[in-house]
Amino acid sequence: MLYRITKMISSPFLRLLWRPQVTGAANVPASGAAILASNHLSILDSVFLPLMLPRKVTFVAKAEYFTGNRLMAMYMRSTGQVSIDRQSAAAAQAMLDTAVQVLKSGGLFGIYPEGTRSPDGRLYRGKIGVAWLALTAGVPVIPVAMVNTERVLPPGASVPRIARIGVRIGEPMTFTGDPGRARDRRAVTDEVMKAIQRLSGQEYVPTYASSQKERAEEAA
């Protein structure tokens, strides 16, 4: 109920201010489980994408989103997003276990395979959690590209700006393989990232975004 109320209030403002252009919405099934695998340019990706779809989408979000900006924290809680401590391996596995339960109940689960926001607008190597989920739950992966959300709220900014955003949704992808086999997880993840890159048009970087951020911090 709270999710529907939040969406009913927020969606008109989003459409008025940022005039989102959504393509491929029909690729999201009207019912049944699926994984939405998206690039990640801004904290607002977790706001814009769910509000643009008729079905509820459960995303994972770093714990800081639930304790920082009050408005963002309220949105995260009211829409049932899942908090994760990215520094804890146990918490990461708990998040994946929660995702499996969402999928087994027929829900939509959103994930950012890069693991963190892009530090420079490029698309980085995906982590294998998305593949583990797809192979474990046996559900399709729907690639998603968010466009221009980093212009609305760049990393470090606190006040949203006005810029037209885009949401590009690709066709569902199905995979077979062993979730316990590293080679299968890597192959599936790489295919998902290729699909996201085709939708977004971003330059692809074959390293992890977290590693790029660490190098930038050390250089600074």
C-alpha cells in the first residue's frame, strides 16, 4: 500500500520535471519473476526506474542511502528497497538470498552488476552476483540502460537538476549453467554487460568500477 501511495504521488512530478523517455517497457513481463540488470550513473536510478514501470521493483541499495538524506531514506524504506553493507561479504550473500526469495515469489528484482555507480559515466566490468541470481532462480535477465541520470544528480550533489532522462529496456535474456561454476557465472555476467552496453552506448571498461574509484582516491 505504501509503495503504491509513494508512486502515485511521485510519478507525476518525475514526468513533469524530467520528461523521461522510456523505450522497451513491453519487454518487462506483466507478471512473473525477472531480474532487471541496469547500468548505474546516479543514486536516482533506483528512483526513476521503479517509478517508470507499472510493477513493483525491489532494488538493493548501500546502507548509507538509508541513513543520509532524509528524503531518500524515506523513499527507500517506503518502496521496500533492500539495504546492504558493501563492506561485508556476509551481508552481500544475505542480499542475494533475499533476492532469490523475491524472485521465487514472482517479483521483479533490480540489480546493478557494476556494484557501484560509475565514477566517470563509462560502463565497467560486471560482478557475478547477477549471474548467480539468474542461474540459481532460473529467471530471465532484462538489460536496462539509464540515460542522463548523472546529469540530474551527479555523485556528490545534493540538489537535483533539470535534464531529460532516458530509460531503455532490452529484451529478456535466458541462461543455462551451474551457479556454482565460476566460468558459467563469468560468461553470463559478460553477456549481460554487453547487452547493457548496446542499449546505453557507453564506453566499456574491462575493470571493476570500485577499483577505478580506489585508484582515483589514491591519486588524489
